Amino acid sequence: MKQILGYILVLIFFSCDKGGAETNAFANPTGQGGSLARFTIVGNYLYTVDKESLKVFDISNAAQPVFKNTVAIGFEIETIYPFKDKLFIGSTTVVHIFSIVDPAAPKKLSVAISPNVIRRCDPVVAKDTVAFATLRANGECGGTGSILAVYDIKDIFNPIQKGQYPVSEPYGLGYSDNVLYVCDRVNGLMVFDISKPYSPLFVRSIVNVKPVDVIPYNNVLIVWTNTGINLYDITNKLTPLLLTQIN
Amino acid sequence: MQGYAPVYASRQVTNTIVTEASRATVRPGKIYAYGNYIFQVEQNEGIHIINNINPQQAKKIAFLKVPMATEIAIKSDHLYTNNLNDLVVFDLANLSSPKLVSRIADAFPAIDQTFPPFTNTYFECADASKGIIVAWELKLLSKPGCRR
């Protein structure tokens, strides 16, 4: 039955290829963004960050967002990343961690600070009880000595940096199972084994690309590059293979 | 000398939203995956819509022109983005022709209308009579009248 349905969908797609109606045959209600996003959706709420604040919109009715709340955060806010009932908000100085147990009224829990890099840009992703952030300490972000930082977030009120790996000019990052992909303008797309998360093991770098951010999406790694998008097959997660470029 | 110049636009221009044929990516922006589709911002111009049913042959199907768009999020076939400072929502029932279904005006803070977001720089003085400032562009200026 599934196979028949698949055929029908393929037929619908081909019959509509020339500017007709193209419909999305996928049931998952929310999509997936990169680590540099300023918009994110959790459940029935859209969260957005601007330079200094977090805004909350109720999207129970997807077509009619209702503004609910503005929460002041700090300065130079750059990114927002949802993880379970929390939001990780990256800025040029720290990572702010908010609870969304009450989804319309996010509440600040703690701040993750790296002792190694004072001023930087901080996209962040979280996995289980660990958070990974790239701390970029050059260009417009100031500071020196960029790193991939690993925080222990078991005690969410007291995140502690427990690991780090030196990088050059890092931007976005993302993981699939035990493999972490880090975008670096100098080193390219860096692949780390994070089976031991506090000791990220550098495996390889794909150097012929200038990546900005990634979305690991099933067996495909979507990479935002300086020319558009590269798609890599990550069936073998440690060995991304280029599928195509969309420029 | 090098300095910043305001880029002006009228509300009429910034609010003009249309779906166009797919086009080449010039200033690639943020990415978003939804079902069998990928979306990529063309910085400050709009959103490329990419069919990813077969990743080896992923291809653009349309360009959603949304002036000054930088962000994307999607839920239940509805795409949220920013049209300058407004939050706008598109119905994606037909992905080759998304339909604008709502707008929250001034949902986000406006870009500074008096000076560029940098210090120690010369810039062309802002002139409100020319429209709203949608960006500050670094370029060669002949006689910049302002400095900060």
C-alpha cells in the first residue's frame, strides 16, 4: 500500500512539474532550521530573537499568529536553538538558557560562559546533557582564539565548559547521532566524532567548501555555502559524500 | 573615501510580494528543511524554494520575493518570515505559488534610521524625505557629511 501511495505521489509531482500545483507530501508539522536561525518553532509557538529581545507568537492557528510577549535578554543576540523544553540563545558574549515550560512566557534559567574566549559569536546546539557552541573570536565578533566549546548542562542552572577544540573561523554547527559537523571558513566542513562529547575527536575536513551553517536531515546533510547549498549523503555519518550543489 | 550610505525604499516597494520563476543564488542566506523541500533565503530579497524529493537532483522550483527577508520557520504548511520589520505568513498548500495569508506590521525593531550600525566611520547623512532606510551599504562616498 505504501508503495502504491509512493507511486501516486511521484505521479502527482511529475504531472505538476511545469508550474502547476506542487504539494508537500510530508506529515511532520514543523521543519528544521540551522544553528544560525533567529526564528524557531516549538509546539504551537513561534519564537524570534532580535538584537536585544525574544518575542513569542502563538501559532495554534498557523495562518494567524498572535503576538504574546517580549522578553528582554541582553545585547547582541544572534541565534536561537530549541531543545526539549528549553531555548538556547546565543549572543556575542554568552549563551542564555531559557525554560519554556510555560511556552508563552519564557523564563531565564542560566547563562553559559566560556572561560577561554571573552568576546565571540556563539551559535549553539544541544544533545542529551551536553551543549556544543562555536565561539568565533575574530572579525566583527572581536576577541582572539576561536574554539568549539562543549558544556555540561546536566545542571541547567549551572552549565560548565568541560571540553574544547581549537578552530579557525567557525560559524554554524549541527549533529547527527554521534557526529558533529562544524562550519569553518578556513578549515571547511569539519567532522567530529562526539561519542565522548567532552573530548570531540576531529575525523576529517572537507576543504573545498566555504560552509556557513548545516542541517543534518535524515541521511542528507544540507550545507549553506558561500555559493548556495551543497547536499551531502551522510549514510556514513563520518564520511559526507557530495550529492549535488544548488546555486 | 569608504563609508556607509543609506539604502532607501518606499513602503510600496518593501511590501511588494510575488512568486517568480526560480533564479540564481547571489547572496545565499539562511536554510530551512521541511518535508521534501528546502528553503534558502536570498539575503534581503526573498526565498528560494527547492524540491528535494530526490536529493541527487534537488532543484529550485520558484522564488518567493519578500523584500528584506532574512529568516524562515515553517509549521503545518505555513511559512513565517520577515518582510522588513513585519512578520508575514505564507500558506504553502501550493509550493510553487505560496500565498500571503497574514501580516503583523512592525513585529520586529526597525533598522536604525539615523546612523549605520558601526562606529568610527563616515556616512552619508540620513534623509527621511527619501523613504525608509532598509540597509546601510558600505561603498565609496565622495563627500560624506556625517561621522560617528
